[in-house]
Amino acid sequence: MDGGSTDQEKLAPRTHMELKLVKLWAQVLDLDDSQIGKQDNFFRMGGHSILAMKLVGAARKAGLKLTVALIFQYPRLANLATVAETIGEDDTEHKPTVVPPFSLLPDIIDPFLLREQVGDICGVGSDSVVDVYPCTPLQEGMLALSVVQTGNYVLQSVLEISSAVGERRIRNAWEKTVDALPILRTRIAQHSTLGLIQVVLDEGVMWQVGDDLEEYLRMDKETVMNLGGPLGRYGIVTDRRTGTTFFAVTIHHALYDGVSWQLIREHFANAYNDQAISGVDFKHAVKTMLDMDGSTAGDYWQQYFSGFSGATFPSIQPGVKDVAADTTIHSNSFVLPSDRGFKSSVTLACLVRAAWALVVNQYTGDDDIVFGCLLSGRNMAVPDAEKIVGPTIATVPFRVRVPSSDLAPTVTTFLQQVQAMATVMIPFEQTGLQHIAKFSVESQQACNFQTLLIVNTISPETEQSDRSLGDWLPMFKTREFTTYAITIQCDLSATGGIHLECSFDSRNMERWMMQRMLDHTSFIIHQLASASDGQELLGPESLMPLDHKQIWRWNEILPPRVDECVHEIIQRQIESNRMRPAVHSWDGNLTYQELDDASRRLAHRLVASGVIEGSLVLLCFEKSMWTIVAKLAVLRAGGAFVLIEPSLPGHRLQSIIRQTRSFLALASANTTSLISSFVQETIVLDDSLRDPITEPLKCILPKVSPSSTVYVPFTSGTTGEPKGSIIPHSSYASTLRYQAHRLTCPDARVFDFCPYSFDACIMNSLMTLSVGGCICIASGI
């Protein structure tokens, strides 16, 4: 079990590397050295992905070579000490590097000519262009979507300036921040040769002003950000009624992500307090992405999605062209168990991914599930990656294969498998969806996911910072990450509280269903985190307490049993609707009068052949109107029918027929050879049953008891041997009484396409006839 150790059994670090790591862990986790033993797990001690990045940076400053992937792979201190290395003199990968201007472009590009070209595109002088480099895959995707759907991926954030803070100093501090951080002076332009590029300008801040915050934000929101134009707007709004002053920032997501926005705010506060601003330039991240081996990434993604054939969840409804989340719901917040054992070494992101996969599996039955994950993208091998000021986030398709019930692993194993997949993916996180989709047919299908998961870990610093200048109001998001049918955001507070928020397209998912799935996800997260050691994956109770209450609420009133025979219910419809169509089939049509005549004539013949109450009669037909006649005739004769699907394997047919011990079968001319050898008598149905009745029928049809059997369906059986279920008239009559009005209506034309091996075909026929509807039958070819 890969967890932490108790105080009693805590083993002291001994090696030089272990001792160095203890110091680093204590620094990053804000612990005392004595609290950390060599068998302790970084994540169980309070670590998470953001702190893992900080540990990498702290290790680099201490002369050690670590990566986030190594921390995830070897979370125990003793194990991590065996793979950590000392940075050598010639090791440039883990040392700060200088990326000269224009050095990330192809060698054939003339920087001087390029500056003139992009200056014209951006409407500025060439002297203002200080650097140009390619866009990241995520930026390309965001710009493409925001051009198609105006307003996507734009943030409006507002600082209510403290009365003790001067407006002029706020302006000066922001101008210093923009001057120090190239990403805030970046535009994105379309170049004829290079495609989408980032253009860093040497330009100041163009201030806007207003006297009504709501009006300012409304008008600002209507202003479109175009290629080549500024991707940030800044304004000072002094409310004419209250005198309150606000600092409003509008910025495109192509310039920031959640982590970098927090860094920008910290740098802004530092500038106000005349402290140094020292962020890591975003182009270091761009260089790392450009250096990625494309062929290796292609091999990884092809292998990762090999054999994938899962369906997209949720499916997009016909007529919905542009998916857009228009409804937001929340689940009740909850706190993870304080002692999560081995599961403390599993990140919250992996808990959420595992839980969502299990929920989708339970709602759809699919066991090969893909959904999107929005990642921080700061696991890249860049010194001080956690300090990069720019949008490093990456969206990836994540695959989870839910094991079948007979192969259910323990919760431990399942969660470790999910985390292992996430760890192996780290070097390829920045590939980009548009590139992943090109590697194979399966990867293209996987990139069509319609659910996006976002997991945010909120540190104490984030929750308590930025108060010196005033209060940052809740962010005003203009359709950010709403281009998926479902977007689920999970926030983990510093105290361990979890809150789920879901935005979804109500044209594809009903609100009550989405609320149930979101609550179910919260429930499964808690169940996984609380599972005991060795507990099987399917061990946690999958029904929420709310589900139990709902089931009992549905069943709190037991409707009275209907003591009536099914054919008697149908007979009432015959008497009321004699000239209405009852069957519309490829091999003939029947009105209710014709169905009555044919079934009554056949019922008399069955009685003459020895059918009595409770006799099981085999029905072996291709899709045909005669199947309907045969069912009703058997019931009128007092018997019960057993449908035989002609396409079933011979051994299965033999098993079913043997168990029924039937002496009589009804068949068509095409199927009589298949069934006749198993029974004493086979009656072939043909058009002679439709001849007019010219003389009285000799037999008397029996009065059938409601306790008698209607039909016997056979299931596949868990042992492989077919098993039959006896369905009495009263049971099915009750079903018709209480369900028919919800499932069909007198004017319904019901398409009967189910194979006879599925009992849904029985509902198609008997329920439709019980309300006076028409059964429509195709040939089945």
C-alpha cells in the first residue's frame, strides 16, 4: 500500500538525497522536517499537482533534477530519492535559458521583413514589434472558436478599488505590470506563411473610462476582439452615484489561464508596492512545445486509442448544430474523508475522472469511455514552470475502460490505473486536439467528446491574496468553455471541501437528469475516497440515498392487481374498432374484425388439437402478420405462447423447446422444417385463415383464469442455459392497465422491429392491441 507512515513507524531519512528531499518537501508543504519520513507519500502529506510543480522549481534551485512526472510516478520520498539526480554543469535542460527574439521561427524567415508585415497586420509601426513566435495548439483552437462564436473565451474581471488606494497609483502599477509581462502586450495575427502567430509589441496601455460599471461591462462585452487587434482592454470606472472606483480588465483566454491570471494579479500587487516583477516568459513554454517530437506523440496517441469504439456522451440531438451550454447547476459541497488511506496518493483529478467514468458507465452501459480533461499544462520540463505567465492549459481526450463485473478489480487498482494513465500522458499533454485527431480514425473519434472535466485546486494563498488593493469581484465570464454539451468544474478548497458545478446544453440533456448525474458523481467521488482497503470496485453502493428515497416514493402506493385475461382486454378493442387497422405488415394487413375472425378460427383448431388451459404452444415465424394472429389465438384457446426466434443457434433452440415440453407448434411455410421435428404437430398458418366463416365452429373456447400463463420468455441465463419466466394473465393485464396510457395511445402505429428473442416484441403487439393501435411489421430482411 503506497501511503504515508504513522508517527510510530515513521522511518528517518538516511541518505544524502533523502535528507535534501525532506528539506524541499518541508518547504513546499509547509511542514516541519520531523514530520516527514522516508516512507511518506508526497500526496498523502498534502501535496497536489500545483505543489508538485513548486517542488520541481525548489529542487532545481537546490541543484536537483526532478520532473512532475517523476513525482507522480514515485510519490514516496525514499523511492523519489532513488531517481532524483544532481544537475551537472553541462545540463542545460534544467537551467534557465535565454530565448532570443524571433528565434522560435523557421530560419528562412527574415525578422526585419516580418516586423513590417505583422506591423501592417496589427496596425502598428514595425519598430513596435519586439518578438514573434508561433501560437500554441490551445491558442489556435480558442481563436478558431471565438471567431466562429463571437465572445467565447473572454474574461471580464473587476477590482473594486479600496478607498485607501489611489487611482493614479493603480494605473501606474498596471502599466508597470503590462510593461514587465510580454503576454499582456501580445496580439495574435494570421500570417500568410506562418499561420497564426503571437506578436509581442512595445506599446503602452490605452485606458478607457466610464461612470456606470454595469453599462461599461455591457458595452465592453459587445466589442469584438479580432485577429491582429488588442486582446486586452483596461478601464477605470467611477460610479457616478456612489463614487466607488473600479478597475476593469477584459482579456482573451488566449493570453491567460487560471494559474497565470493569479500570477498577473500578484505581479500587479507587487508593482503597486514597488516590488520586483519576475514571471517566466510564456515563450519558454512555446519553445518546449515546439521541441516536442511529433512522431513520438503520434505513436503515443495512436496506441492510447487503439481499438476505441465507444459512443460520444451525450449524443447530440438532431437539429442541434452549435452546441452551447445554457444552463448551470451545482451539487452540494462535501468534504473528503480526512483519512483516505492509500487513496491520498491519488490526485483529486484522478478521483473525479474515475467517478465520472463510472457514472457514465452506469447510465449508458458503455465500458470504453472518453471525455475531455482541461489540464494545467505546467508539467512541462521548463524551469519554474509554475511561474509561467501565459495560457499553458491543455485539453486532452482521456480514456477510461471500466472493467466488467466479473473482472472487477479493487478500488485501489482501478484508481491507480487511472492515475498511471494520466502520468504516462504528461509528456504529450500539449499535443493539441486538432493534431491528436489526425493520428488515427480512433483518435479522431475520441476527440469528438462532448464532456469536459475541469479540476481546480485552490491554495490558501489564492483564497486570501489580493486584498491589499481592494476586492476582486466574481469573474464575469462571457461564454467560456461552453462549446461542449457538458462541462463539469470541480473546485477543491484548501480545507478539503469539494464543490461541483456543471454547465450544459439543455437541448441535449434534461435538467433533472443532469442534476441527478452531477449528484451521482459527487456521491461516487466520496465512495471511492472512502472505500476500504481491498474493496472491490463494484463494492461501493451505486445508488445514492436520494435514489433509494425516490424508488420508495415511486412504489409507496401499490396499485391493485387486475384480475383479467389479456385477450379479454383486446376483445373489447375489437368490438369497438372492428374496421380500424390492427396490423400493417409486409405480408398483409388486418383490421380488428379480420384479426378477430382469423384468431378465433385458429383458436378453435387449437382446442381441437388438444390445447387446454396452461398448454405451452411454440410460435416459430419470420416477421409476419401471422405471428400476431397466432399469439391471440393461443390465448383465446387457453394456452400460453413461447416465441421461437428462427435465427437462434440450434443448440439454444433445442434447449428452449426441451424445457417447454410442448407438443404443438405454429409456424409459417418457411419455418415449419425448422420446428416440426421437435413437436408432435405443426400447424402452418396461411391465407386460408382469412376465408369467410360459412358454418358454426364446433368447439367451445374455454373460460380462462387470470392466474393462467400468457407467455413464457426465455433469457440467456447466467450459466449459458436458457431460463424461462412464467408470466400470468393478471400480471400482464396489470401492466397494460397501468403502463399502456403512458407508452402508447389508440392512434399509435407501433413499429415492431424487435427479434422474437426479446420480449419487447410482445409489448409491441399486446400493448398496442390493448389500446386499439396498429402494429407495423417490416420483413426483417
